[in-house]
Amino acid sequence: MDKYLKVSRLIKRRTVANEACDNGRVSANGKPVKASYEVKVGDQISIQFGQKTLCVEVLQVADAVGKADADSLYREISLS
């Protein structure tokens, strides 16, 4: 999970993504997940940023992508 969040640029640094998972601010398919969670196509990920929650659907999983292609890994569902 932490690597996917960094590669997709939803969170800029892997250590920050790791902390977010440890603090229960990241969930997949409605359940809190650890940083070691294996992200799969079709997963719905929710990330809490303070008062806001970002929900995305995973479209593809990659080990590395360019900055311009990072947003092709997911589709934003909602921001509340």
C-alpha cells in the first residue's frame, strides 16, 4: 500500500504513506490496512487528510511510472 501511494503520487513520500497506514488513515474496501497491504485492481482506497477524505478506485498497479502518467493508475471517486 505504501509503495502504491507513493508511485501513484497520492502521497509524496513513502515514509509519510507508511505513517498514514500505521495511524489508521488509509483504508481499502472499507477496512483499515497496513502499509504491507497488497493493492489490487478494483480496490477502493480512502485516505484521510485532516478533515477531508479522498476516495479513489485502483485502475492499474505498477512498480514505477512517470510523473505525467501517475494519475492513470487510479480514478477519483469522491473528495469529501
